[in-house]
Amino acid sequence: MATLRRAAATCAGCDLHHLGTQTVFGEGPVPAQVMLVGEQPGDREDVEGHPFVGPAGRMLDEALEEVGLDREQVYLSNAVKHFRFEMRGKRRIHRKPSMAQISACRPWLEAELIVVKPEILVLMGAVAAQAVMGRSFKVTEHRGEIVDAPELAPRVVPTVHPASILRAPDARARDVQRAAFVRDLAVVARAAAAA
């Protein structure tokens, strides 16, 4: 993993290496029973160089704790390793990565899967799910289910990205979406306990 991380630090496979501050590679135990994959680093992740350390990461931490999964025992990564954003005033605002950018990062994610050897792969959000399962895969049709993808991991569980919960229009909607996200992660926790 250290070799992969060093190699990814100098990746110039797409134009995003010009935009972000640094490559944000996955982190966690190797091998790991559970591997969680999101879309891309956000602003805080890009600045700090670690995955899931911003607001979405805090939401993820709370949900993991609620279902009894220890963040220190899971491997966290993203389908895309650089932050794609646009400037609005002095703020860097997230932009969805293009299919070309997702494809350029795919070998890094495949290499992580080989080294991490997860028993349970959690795909958080449409970008992560489509990067791994194919462009036609719909999280909304399979969220919280264990789907069949033995070439990736014995169990694959798609769910939403925690950042999508933060973008809910009001507190009530956030509560509803957060509860559904926790239910999805509870499926992961039960599968991990049964393994």
C-alpha cells in the first residue's frame, strides 16, 4: 500500500492533478474486512490529505459509531483521488468528476481493492457505485442491499454519500435521510459481525 500511495502522489492521469492541492489516497488497515468508497475528496480532504475529514466525514463517523463499526477498522477511499471544484468568490465548490476523470482513477481503486481484500465493499454515492459497478448501476434501486459482484468483494453494499444528506433542504429531510443511511450501514455491520 505504501508503494501505491507514493505512486499515486505523482499521478498525472487526468487534468485534476493541476487543480487539487494533493492526491488524497485511501487510508486504513490492510487488509480490512470493510472498505468504504466515496466519490472524491472534498475541500478539507484536499487541504489535509486524508479521506473523510470534512463535514461528510463527521457524518460518516457518527453513523459508523451508531451501528458499531470502528472507523479505525475500516479502509476509506474515493473513486477519484483529486478534488474537482470551481471557485465561487473565495470558496472552492465541489464539482462532480467527469467519466474521463473517474476512468483515469479506476486503476488506483482496483489496486486498492487487490491490496485491501475487503470482505464487504461499501459504495457511497452514484459516482463510486458507477465507477465500480458500471454506468447503468443505480444506487436508488439497490441501496442497503447486498449485491452480487464477487470479482470485487464477497459482499457489496451500495448506499448514498453522506454529503448528500448534508445537502438536504431542511432539518427534517436531513433526519430522514440520515436514518436511512444508518439503516444501510447497519446491513454492513450485521454482515461484518456474521463473517
